[in-house]
Amino acid sequence: MMTKVKISRFQYFLLIPNLLFAKAIGITAGVTARSVGSDAWTSMSIGFLLGTAIILAMVYLHSRFPEKTIVQISEEVVGKWLGKLTGIVLALFFILAFGASANVMTMHLKEYFLVETPFWLICFVYTLLCMYGVFVGIENIVRFSLFGLLGCLLINITMIFGTWGDFDLINLLPVLDRGLSANIANSIYIFGDLAMAILGIGMIYPLLNNKDKTFVISFWAMVLSGILILIWPIMELGVIGSGAMQQYVVVCMQQVRCAQLTRYLPRYELIMVSFFTFTTFVQSATMYYCSVQSFQQSSGMLKNRQIIILLLAIAMFLATFLMANDHNNYIHFLAYPWAQICTILSLGLPVVLIMTALIRGKLKNKPTPAKT
Amino acid sequence: MKTIALYVLLISLPLLSGCWDMREINELGLVMAVGIDKSSNNPDHYLVTVQVANPQAGGSSADSSINRPETIWISSAEGKTIFEAIRELARISSQRIMWAHNNVIVIGESLARDDITPVIDFFSHNHELRMKTWMAVAKGSATDFLKAKAGMGSIPGQSLADMFRYQQFTGLDFHSNLLKVYGDFTSDTTNLLIGSLSLEQATTQAGLSKVQENTVEQIQMDGMAVFDQRRMLGYLSEDETRGLAWFLSENPNMVISVPHPSDSSESVAVEIVAVKAKIDSQLDQQTPSFSIQITGTGHIAEEDTTSDLSINDFKHQMEFLAEQQIIEEIDLGLDKVLNVYKSDVLGFGKVVHSQHKKEWNQGLKDRWVQIFPDVEISVAADIEIKSSTLNQIPLRNYRRSSVIDD
């Protein structure tokens, strides 16, 4: 590893929900609802089950190569040049993942709070903030996961209490209306979020200071993430209905627009967005970090990290701005081809590496986990 | 590198001041209610009327009423679109119009009968507006309603919102908000029901002197407006509305007056609480039918005559009479919706979809508009009267001597 930064298992546990939450609760739910209507929650649940299995497969792969990132594992398993190509692909993936994540925040600000502020400026400032996070290091970013998770809990609690009175169960029925196969096929949209966690773990796992029981920790982190995230499409469908969900880009914002805690607290979108800020920052900044790491490891430019961070900031800014300058383009991009790219990469890469490693006999000996 | 980072942060400081979206509160005109009509001059134009709160009117009571400004400022403007009309308002308003505190959207009858899509489209687009903003159809011009008195408050928009909030105790009216209306508007099958308002002449008296008594037009809630997908078809009366409130209201708490079992010329008031409605659908050769089951708990609230029935007999008879009355009320509302308006405003299509998804997706959905008016609906009620609310014996039976004799 290039740095001696280490994160604890508790921080790792907290990081996983933060890598999944921000985009999934509103934007992914809306994209899924546009495809399967009231089945959005079942389709996302199926995707979550598949994603949990893939995350556990990724942890299994890392248990065989505990001190290597997925880029380094690729180089070892499929060869140097294919490994480097994987690294470049992942670096590009993380740039676009940053854009997809950053636009969760920029769209909230642009469409609901800072409607007159130029979009490029919001993108610029947010990229700058994340760049600063990467400058000071992943350990500091990951420390925000605690605040991020607390924020997720608070936003969920305030959302549930504020909208419970308008919840109508019939909006969620019938279960699996479009059929199981349609639900499975459309579960790819949640892979836009799962891929950030699966491939993010692929870059961050070696930083763990203790790699015992990571399988169990990852499983429970996914259970917690599932509860935190899936409550949103359930509540969104129950309160605003699938028809209305299909109309909005930032569905979670529409949901909090409906929340009302007694007549004395009739709206609190800004409070809820403030709860949401930390988790979005952790997600975006981690994608930024992973892109820098992938680029460095595949290019071999290990000494000019800060220059790479600065250069990638331009790419991050452009990705964010161009992706969502027109919000319809953003939604179309997330539905196609982003969901498909994420599904192929996050499902395909761990499976291909495990299969190849198995064939080449690189999974036989389990290394002793290093403790620091 | 730290120096570069420092410079970058310093350069970005002016960009973070938030001036672009700065809005000083004293420059804002807070809309309390808005009315949308079709313009009488040009039917293709919209007439938007806003009721804006004037905070300067909230001065001390020592100010003379002559010098004190009005609590609200009402103004109208026309435009080819609602947004254009609102922009026109800016030409006559000294303050910037802000929608975040709007309480009510009132839609004029002529616009409602034409097409309410632009109203729903504009206000659901508007990021400032709350989705829980009340919506109503005015029996007449919305502008007249914005100029009329509502309730006891000094700001009619706020008073109107309070009237919506507390109407649940009568069951005679229906409160609808933008969230519910938008949900139904984007639904595959359910059509819109929006509460309606009418103007009544009311006598008000300032202070204790009858000399100052005068008559003003006051807003009152008055049943519901029934829509097909986007056009208003007509109104439901208070009685018809009440019939539907048994299973439409979120928290129905209804009072019914039933004939006394011993003397049908007298009435007994029964308060029905904890009302629950269950709708089931059955399919017989692709023809759906529905059964509505109402359950609730009753309390005798008022008994206007003497009775020689035991408490248990009285309760059982009251339960039967209350159930019959509830069924009659529901039938009255359903009859109008099914046979006159033929519009599924009650979500029966959703019930069939949720309970028979296979048949629904295999063609029932496409034929629903034609099928719905002919569906059979059976209604049953099960009311349990649990107490006679404080009194053990009717007050008219009460004689001091009899109590002492007992």
C-alpha cells in the first residue's frame, strides 16, 4: 500500500450504509418506479439481496488477498496488463460514480433551495469540498461515516413520523404486480448504488486494521443498509404513490415536502437535507478517493498523488456538471447505460476474479489476517 | 501544496456567500391563499388572485383602527399561463411573492369544469409550496372567495385552513390537499374528489352594540366536487358527502341522529368513533362486485325522551338503528357517484387491482371505465355501543323520588 492509513472495523461497518444511502433513497427509487411502478420496493429489495451476496463474494475474495486492492488483485489474478486495464476502467467508473453521487446533492440544492444559483457553481463548490476531503485522507472521510449514519437515522425517523398519517398500504399492492422476472430484471437500477459499495470495498478493504469477521460485519452492514434504504421506497409509494413518484427526479425530496410534524412544524426539508449532507459527502468523497487510488495503482504514478487529485478534480467537476446540467439527461443516464454498466462491473468483476483465481489455484491458501 | 489548497479555499470564499438566492424576509409577500379562475375577458387566459399577509397590520392594539393598515392585501392578474399571471402580479406588488406559507388553493368553478391540469401542474412544480396545502373548488368565482370573510381570524386564508383542519368532526365536508389530489391525478384509475366551498350571508356583530351589526359574505365548506380525470363533473351535497366520509375520511368521528326506539318522533344522538372501513372485491366471470364493511364504536351522546327499555335492550336497538342509518347514508353517496357521475373517485379500481392482479392486468384495467358504473356494491355496518356517555338513565326519566325509592 502507498499509505499507512488504517480504518477500524467499526468504521468499515459504518461506511457501507453511507456508500449506499444517498442516491438510493430518492433518485434510484424514482428511476425504478418509472420502470415497475408500485413494484419499486420489491424490485429494489431483490437487488439488495443480490447485492449482499456480491458484497460477501467480494469480502471472500479479499480474505484471500487481504492487503491488496481489487486493482492489485486483478493484476495478480488475470495478469499485469489486464489488471492495469481493470484499474483504468475502475478509475473511470469511480469518476462517473462521483458524478452520480455528487448530483444527488447538487440536484437537491438546485431544484429546491438554491434555484437561482448557477448549476456550475454548485458543482464546483461540491467538487472542491470533496477534493479537500481526499487531500486530508480517506481516514478523515471515513470518520464522517458516524455522522453520516446518525444523519441517516434522523432523516428516516423524521420522514416516517412526518408522513405516517398519509401512508396508504393499498399503494404498495399488489405485491409483485409486474411478476417476479420483471422485478429481477429491473433490480439492476439499485446496482447503480450497490456498485459504489461493492467496488468501493474493493479499494478500501486493505485499509482495515483488523480483518477478522469482516464477512459477518459486511453482512450486518448490508442488513442495516437494507432497512435504512428500503423504508424509503415503501414510504414513498405509500404516501405519494407510484404515479407521482414517476414524475419527480428527486423523489425523496418530494417525500420530505409532504412531511409535516403537527401544524407547528409544517415543513422541515432543510433540516432533513442537513441530516443527509454527511452521508452524501462520505459517498462522493470515497468515490473520489477510489478513483485516485485506481488511477495511481494502474498507472504506476505513485509519487504525484496531489497532482492526480487536482487533475481528477477537473474530471470530477466535468462529470458532475455535464451529467446533470439538464436533469432529464441525468435520469436517462442513470436508467441507461449507468445501471447496466454498474451491474456488469459490480457483478462481473468479483465473479470473474473469483472464478479465474479458482481456476489458477490462487484461492487455495488462506493468508493469515494482518493485525495492526 | 498546502499553499495551493489555501488559495483555492480563499478564492472560493466569495462564491460561498449565498447571495444568489438571498431573500430578505421584509421584502417577501407571504401568500396566504390563492385563487385561480378562467379570465372573463379572455377564456384562454387565467386570472390569479392572491391574498398576501401584511405584517405591518399586526401592530399594537393602541393604534387607531383608522390608521391601521389592512391585514391582507388582495390582488389579481391575468396571464396566458398561471405562471405568467403570477409574474404579472409582480408589477403591482411592492413585495416579492412567496408561496411557502400558502394555506389554500381555491379553483374557480368554470376552470374546474374546463380542466384543472394546469393548476395541479403549476403547484406541484412549485418547489416552495407545501404538498399539504389545502385545495378546494369554489362554487362560483375563486376571486370572490378570496375577498370574502372566513371564520373568525383576521387572515381569511389561515382561517380557511383551520376550517379544513377541523371539519372532520362533522363529516359533512371533505378536505383535500395537493398531495392527495396529485396522487389521484397520477393514479391509473382513481379520479379526483376535491372539497367545495360556497358563500353564505352571515351576520356579524362588532362588539356588544347591535348598531354595528352587519351582513357579510362568509365562506363555508360545502360538500365535494367530483371529477373525471381532469374535469369537474358536479358536486356532492353535504348528505352525499357524509355518506362517503364513512370510508374516505382518515379519522372519521361522526355523530348520527337516529329515531328513539320508544318514540320515533324523538331522536337520540350517537357519536360513532374508531370507524374502520374494509372494502373487498369479488370477481364473477370478469364482473367485479364489492362489499363494504363499516365497524365502529358508538356512544349515546344525547337522548331527548323518556324510555322504559333496559340499558341492554336500548343499546341493542340503538346499534341496529345506527347501522341502518349508516348504510342509508353510504348508499346515498354511492348512488350519486356510480349512477350520476360514473366516476371512480373512491378507489374501487385500486381495490380490484390489489386483490385480483391477474384479471386486472389481463384486460379489466382497460375496461374499467365502462365496467365501473355497473358494479354492485353491498354495504354492511357493525356498530357496538359501549356506553351511554356518563348518564345511566335518561335525564327525562330522572325523578328524585324514584332514585331515592330505588
